[in-house]
Amino acid sequence: MSTRAARTGKTEGCRGVPVMPRRRRTRRGTFLPPAPALRTRDTASTDSGDGGDGGDGGTVDGRRFRQALGTFATGVVAVTAADPRDGRPYGLAVNSFTSVSLDPPLVAFCVSHTSTSWPRVRAAGEITVNVLAGRQREACAQLASRGGDKFAGLGWTASPSGNPILDGALAWLDCAIEAEHVAGDHTIVVTRVLRLDLLADGDPLVFFRGAYGSFTAGLDALAEAVPAP
Ligand SMILES: Cc1cc2nc3c(=O)[nH]c(=O)nc-3n(C[C@H](O)[C@H](O)[C@H](O)COP(=O)(O)O)c2cc1C
């Protein structure tokens, strides 16, 4: 069965997992490796501009795939941990964060197999999710960089798990890793929330079409947009 499913199923990384699992059966909680029938190809320099992607039933244009996913506005979190041996902080910016379950309290995010910070964060056992505020663009860009001291110049205090809570974050959640599912070039990490707190008022950091933005629809804007009954 798994061979047939691998032939017919469709799987895509990170934001698109899983996408249109056509005639595909998987055991609960188990994701198959990327199906060979669906590939992404990068046509940054050869885009035909015909606007049709995936119409041939087997190939998705990688660049347009990313563009399409970029139209889905998200918040951004920083997933952090401290090395239990020397307290050194590690972390990465993540916009694939999502709530999963209220009871039990579960949240999830996707991590690229190429992340060099994730193995260090994961090794801490418990991780901390920081919900980033609009004013934390620079901190976010720093945590999204590769190499060097990502926490240089960033203020933080330790959560009960001992992990960095970034100054200015809107909220934090201490989490224990519950399950990990390999999905294409990412791993879906499901975590159980152990403790949390709301820290600050303010707008969230928004990521849209590859750029940072802010959330403008406050209560005043809503009052203007929605006519009173
Ligand atoms: C707005 C934004 C969102 C990101 N979301 C993710 C994500 O969901 N998963 C992921 O693996 N990397 C994501 N990244 C990339 C990581 O933050 C980081 O750049 C990457 O892990 C490389 O750094 P590392 O080698 O230190 O891990 C995101 C970057 C930015 C700027």
C-alpha cells in the first residue's frame, strides 16, 4: 500500500503539508516521505508566465509555490532554548507555528532539515515559543540569520524551563516536544504547552509576501468597517 500511496499522494513542505493527499492512506500520525509524483522545480529564470502551475498533475513551480504561500499572512514566533550545560541561548524565527489542540494543549510548527539551530534547541528537551510583536522586526531578522551569536544585543529573561523569553514578546509558552513527523524537507514538531504567560500589549509581527508588516485592524478600524446594527 505504501508504494502505491507514494506514487499517487501529494506532499509539500512546511506551509503546504500535507496538500491534496489524493488517494493516499497513511497510518495515523505518520507522514510518508515526499511523493515522487509531485516535485517542485525552480524556474526563477525560466518562468513562462502562463500562470498555470501544477496543471500537468505532477510538477509545481517552486518559485510560484513560494509566492503563493507568501500570500498567506502569518504571525512570527521565536522558538528558543538554552543549552542545559552552559546556558547559552539558541533559537530561530518560525512562521509555520499553529495551534493544534486545546485539550490537551498542543501547538506545532515546521522546522527545515537544514536548520543548524534546531538540533541545539531540540536538545534542551523543553522549548519556549515567543510570540513576536511588531516592534521586534530586528530581533526576528537576527533570529532568522544563520551563524554568529543570534542573541547579541537582545534582552531576555529565563522562562521556568530556563529558556529565553525575549524582551517585548507578546506572550511565551514553555513546551515539551510531544511528536515529530518528517514531512518533505521539514519536520512537523508537535509540542505540549506546559506553562505560558501573556506579557505585553501591542501589535503582532506580521509576515506577508516575504516582508514584515503590522496589523492595523484594531477595534477602532473594525468599528468603522462594520456598520452598527
Ligand atoms: C519570517 C520568517 C519565518 C520563518 N519561518 C521558518 C519556519 O517556519 N521553519 C523554519 O525551519 N525556518 C523558518 N525560518 C528560517 C529560520 O528562522 C532560520 O533562518 C533558519 O533556521 C536558519 O537558521 P539556523 O541555521 O540558525 O537554524 C523563518 C525565517 C523568517 C525570516
